Amino acid sequence: MMKEDIELRIWNFVEGTCSHDEKAAVQQHLDTDPEWQRIFLEVKEMQQLLAQEPELPSLRFTKNVMEEITRQQIAPAAQSYINKRIIWAIGIFLGTIIAATLAYGFGQMNWKDNSAPVKEFKPLAKLDNIDFSSIFSNNLVNGFLLLNIILGLFFLDRFLANKRRKHQSGGF
Amino acid sequence: MSTGLNDNELIARVKAGDQQAYAVIVQHYQGYVFTLVLRYVPNREDAEEVAQDVFIKAYRSLADFRGEARFSTWLYTIARTTCLSFLRRKQQPVHSLDQPGIQEAASQLSTPGIPGIEIKTKNELLRRAYGLLNTDDSTILTLYYQAEQSLDEIGRILGIEPNAAKVRLHRARTRLKEKMVQHFPREIKDLSSF
């Protein structure tokens, strides 16, 4: 076994991050193998070195912080000023727009066209049956759709940012 | 300045308007936060300023602390983000492991075995050795050994999985040992006599 592997197993042993079986196996090596015993001593020395007391700031540190704290106030929790009703209203609005667009699209399809043979590939909808020109020539509709796309991207960005933040904070 | 109250009880008192209870928290955590900040901001004056900022930010955000994790874990997360913001403002690079050639550059910049400067304590030796590591390594070692955070908690602070934290911790220990062997061979021999 390589020295690095032995070291890793001994570190896990001394810090109690290995399983019961692994602990017994390492103990057995330590009882019999001089190489393992030597590495064990090295690891113990290193562990003691690493466990030094933290460094201290200047003596005025706490006083400085407390002087600043007297001028501060605890901000309200983020959850308290985020109105969930507004979030729900926006969600319902966007959902309705998507549903309406889909309903309109499906409404334009020719469902009763049986002219093609059964085994022949037949698309569900004939896109040329939908008169897009009458919809997208209207500036108001175009603007409305653009606004929805921007809103959609904005909420997607917020959603991903929140997800990342939650993952990083782990929920405190 | 011990009150016999635990962190959550102290925080409840601070939230209820007892600002002095916060002084107990600051007193208790100042060393841990300052040491952690020093890993990112080696200049002591700047580090002290950033550490103060950490406690002020934590105070203002106290309503967001729900007690689901340890207060220390929450505080160190604020410390880390405050350090990164400080470095971004100052435009100082945070040396990452992924950056090619960073370890070689650090070795060249380091001042091993400066003649006339004797390392007299383990603390001094450790501080000098940390100075040779990159920020990722020294931070994870500080969080585990000095700030007494578990691998799960380190994972939360650094935004990584506990298993990844375990691997990174071991790599950091290995690199620290390598640096010490390379730069402080005499001190390592005398380690037991410190």
C-alpha cells in the first residue's frame, strides 16, 4: 500500500471519520506494523500543530463593533417583506397567458382531416392552417409577447439565483 | 464575560432588544472570525476591518438566522462572502487550486527560512506555513481545525458536498505538510520541543 493511502486511513482513524470495521483494521496495522506506527506519530504531530488557538484581533475589537452596533438596527427578515400573494398572482398571470396561447394554437388545428392514408406520417397540426400573419402583424400583440418573454427570463433568473443561494447557505 | 447562555439564547435576547448580549457573541467569536478573515486578507489591519464588518452584517441580518444550523456556521458564511466582496472591491486575486501554476508562484514568492528570524512557537510556524498555501486550502484547514466546523458545516459554508469537503481537506493537509517539509525542515524536526 502506498504511503499516501496509509496516511489517509490513519487521518480518518484519528479523526473518527471512518467506519467501525475500518477502525479495527487500522488498529490491527498499528499494533503490528512499524511503518504504520511511524506514520501514525507523524499524523498525531501534525494534528496537534493544526489545532492551535485562533489568532486574536486588537483589544478594542469588541468595543469598536459594539459602538457601530448602537447605530444599527436589525433588518426585518427577508421572508417578511416578500409578499407571496404577489408572486402567486404573477405566476397565475403567466400561466393563464401560456394556457391561452396553447388553446388558441390548438383551436386553429384541423383535427378532422382524414384524407391521408392511415400508415402515412401525418402531423397532428398543419401549421399552414394557422394564420399567424393576422396575429403577429399587430404591434400590441407583438409587444405583449415580448414583454412576456422578458418577464419569463427575469423570473427564470430569479429562480436560478434563489436556488443557488439556497444551496450555498444550506438553509440557516 | 461568560453568561452561561448558549448562542441561540443569546441571539433571542439580542433580537428582543438586548444589544449587550451581542457583545458576548462578538467576544466569543472574534478570534475565529479574525483568523478566518486572515486567510483571505493577510494584512492584519484590513483583516480587522473586515472582521468588524462581518459582525455588523451579522447583527443587521440576525432576523434571517432561524437556528436551523449552528450560529457559527451562519457567521462563517457571512465572513467568507464579506471577504470575497472585500477582495473584489480591492481587486485582489483569490488564488484557486484550479489556477495553473499558482503553487509554483507561491513557492517563489514565499520566504522560507529567513535568516535571523526564528520560529519560536507552533502558532508562528503554522501561520507561516498557512501563508504558503492558497486561500482554498488555508480556509478549509482553518474551518476544520480552528473554527471547529464539521465536514457537513464546511460543505454549507463553501457550497460543496460534505464528501468533496473531506477530499479537499485531505489534499490541503497534504499540501501543508509538503510546504512545511520543503520550507521548515528544521522546525519540523524540533516540533516536539516547542
